[in-house]
Amino acid sequence: MTYDLLLAGGDPFDVAVTAGVITATGPGLPRDAHTVVDVSGLLVTPGLIDLHTHVGPGYWGIAPDPIAWHTGVTTWVDAGSAGAYTLDGLRQVAATTAVRVPALLNIAALGLAGRTGESRDLTTCDVPLAIDTVQRNRDLIRGLKVRIDRDTVGANGVEPLRRGLAVGEACGVPVMVHIGTTPPALEEVLDLLRPGDIVTHSASGIASPLGPAVRAAVDRGVLLDLGHGSGGFAFDVLDRQLGLGLGPHTISTDLHCRSLYGPVFDLPTTMAKVLAAGVPLPDVLAMVTARPARALGLPGGTLDVGAPADLAVFEVRAEPHELVDSHRQTRVAPVRLINVATYVGGRRLPPAWPAAPPPWSPLTPAQRAALAHREQALRDLLNTPLVGAEALEEQFPRTS
């Protein structure tokens, strides 16, 4: 059999792809493929799954493809950017990106058109409307998203969460809940959650989820998701959680227009932060592949034969480097994960340049200077001829 693509010589084994799915794995597969890529000395993983991102239209959204091609993230779960009123906009994004974009529907029908406050008006947290929206969009929607913090819910407390859980129960899907500033109290939120529901920002320095309610939630099957974001991750909280056996079940970035330029940057960088906290690399990889796939019933997350050929190739470089959390605390990671190639359905993602940050994205002068420097470096690179005369051939020789 001639494969479409063969990744040869990588760790843990060769991977062969035909018609967009993995068709064979193992050491020393026949080099019979239309495209053979030598990945000797490199780590081959399932395409990474980021369980909490914002790629839909609205205040927080970013374009995924310009980040995916150099980070290995093939599935970007949009966590609540769209509600029932705005889902069509997210569907257009999902239809036009190279990566996969499943969604968590915001219980607030407005979604995240603005920075916050979407659940202050309970008339937008319409349970029958949300149920109908999930049922009509099963191909796109994998669960519900509810933000529960003081700014988002106002005086409504946990009522938006109760409504989100009612939708989740009716539709048989999990609910992801964002935690942050109180009220409502963290215990009120956690005590409502069911097995399979997800707490994102699980190592938040603001919410500090460390008490007995966290243990009780985890013991009954609630999943903790890192959800780094611009304000949702603290090294000291993660250290204490790991000591208590309450580390994250999944690692996600909460990547959006305010976290992309720091402190998050991307998913491999966020993974390195968990490595810096002492979690072994195989566990970290499971937190961004098999575990998020199971949490939402997503395809992928595995190198099994028959799985979608969503693949990432990394150099694991023994290079200690400093990393920063949402509160400017630092740790040193032992290795750097450097993406070499990213494939979705067996097709390698081409380079793409990210758009400029939106005008409402708060950036420091240093961040703006770094973005300007990067743009100028690219301009200089592209304005230099690719090769000189010695590297060319005469395509149309003169005959006289």
C-alpha cells in the first residue's frame, strides 16, 4: 500500500497517513509513500487540543491559523465566545479555518461580544433557547460555558450556572465554568457541578481553589482545567494543588487578544509552565491530547490507527528557560518544546502571519516595541531575494 504521508523515524514510532486518517503505526514502516518526512530525533504527538480558547467574533477573539501552524495545536475549543444570538458568526470562523473549532455555547445568548457582564441580564440566559441551539448545532457544540465572577453575573449569583447546568442536563453535555472574583463564593459554584463538568482557571491566583470544596468536586468527577488566560494562573497555587493531589486534568491557554502577547503566548509555552512545576512530560502531553478529547468527546487526541491524522512534530530541547505566570511570578522549565510541523487531516499547515492586535488590547510599551521589531524583521527577510545566482538554474536556455 502506498501511503499519502509517512512520518519516519520519530518518537514513539513511524506514522503513516492515507485519506486524512492514520492508517499504520510502528517502527520501520515501509518507506512507500507519496511524501516521506524524516522526523528522526523528534517527538511525534497527536495534534494538540486546546480546551479553552477564544477564536470567535467579539471582544476576545483571535485568528487561530497564524498560531496553529507553529505550535502544533490542531483543535481549538472556543469556550463561550458565542451564545445563541451569535453562533452563526462562530460557525463562519469554524468553516473557514484550517484547524478544527468545536464550541462551548455561552449560556448568555449575547456571547462575549463585550469584555464582561454578559450574564447580568438573566433574560439572555434563556434555557429553552440554549437547548434548542445545542440540539440544532450538534456538529459544532460540545458543551456549555458559563462565566461566574462578580463582574460577569452582577447580583445574579450562581443563577446563570444553574441555567447552564439545566441545558447541559437536557442535552447530555458538560458545562465549563469560569471562576474568578467573588461573590459568588467558590464553594457555591463547585457544589453545583456534576461529574464531567469542567472548572477552568483551576490554578487561579484570584479564586485560589484550594479548599475542601475543590477536593470534594474532584472526588466526584469534576475536571480541573488550567485555563491560563491573562489573569487565571498562578505558579504558587499550582504548586500547592500538586502537593495536595489536585493538579489539572487538562492544560488549556484561554488564548485571546489580551493573553496572546503575554503572559500566555501559546499552548507549548503553557505546557512548559506545568513542566516547570514538576509534572512529567508524558502526563503533560496527555493533558493536551487524550484527556481533553475524552472530556468533550472530540475526535483525535491519539495516534491510534483510524484516528484523524492531526499530528504535531516537536523538538524537545534540553534548554532551561524562564517562564512567567499571570502575576509575574517566574519558574524555570527544564526543556523547551519547539514545534517543527503541524498537520490537520494529514495536510501540513502552511505559515501564516497573525493580524495586528485590536485597538482595545492592552499592551505595554515593551510589547508594542517587540511587535514592531518582529514585523520589521519579517519585512526585511521577505525583501531580501530568496537565493543568489549560484542557486538558480536557467529555466529557458537561449538557443542562439
